[in-house]
Amino acid sequence: MDHNMMIEKVLTDSDLSGSGVLYLSKHLTENMEKNMGYTIPQNGAQVEILDNDKSYWVNLRKHTTGYRIGCGWNKLRDARGLKTGDIIQLHWKSTKFIFSMW
């Protein structure tokens, strides 16, 4: 697994709030963008997150302090019963994120 194409995150209260937004590190996401040779447009891009046999379409977009996954994140969050302190990984492979959790 190429660690330059992976984002690991400890979930915070903000990631799990009713707003339905997962905040991502600016540094890690920009590094991943550079390695995949694709710049995420300012208005965002629809990306797929695979979680075992389930697929979730989410909006990945730039934010003032970094990046965020919005629309669609709450479905994955709720399906997995994620909690503050859980550690997740998003690994970019080809054209989609592969979700894993510790």
C-alpha cells in the first residue's frame, strides 16, 4: 500500500456532528493530489468510497483550512456506527477511496 496515497485520521466530534462533514488534513490531501496527478476543483469532485461490499458516493472539496468530504459521509458514518476516537483510513486506489477502520 502506497502511504503517499493514504489519509489516516482519528475522528473528532466535528467529523461526527449533524453537519455530515469529514474534515481532512490539507497537507495529506494536497500530497495525495500531487501523487495522483489530479487537482480537486474548487467546487469539489464526486468520489467513490468503497467499504467492503458497499459503495458510497461523496463530495470531496477544498475548504478554507483544508479539505472535507461532505454529501454522503453521513451515510457511511451511520452505517459503520463511527465514534469519536475511531481511527479510519482512506486509501486512494485508481479512481476511488478504499475505506478501512482500526
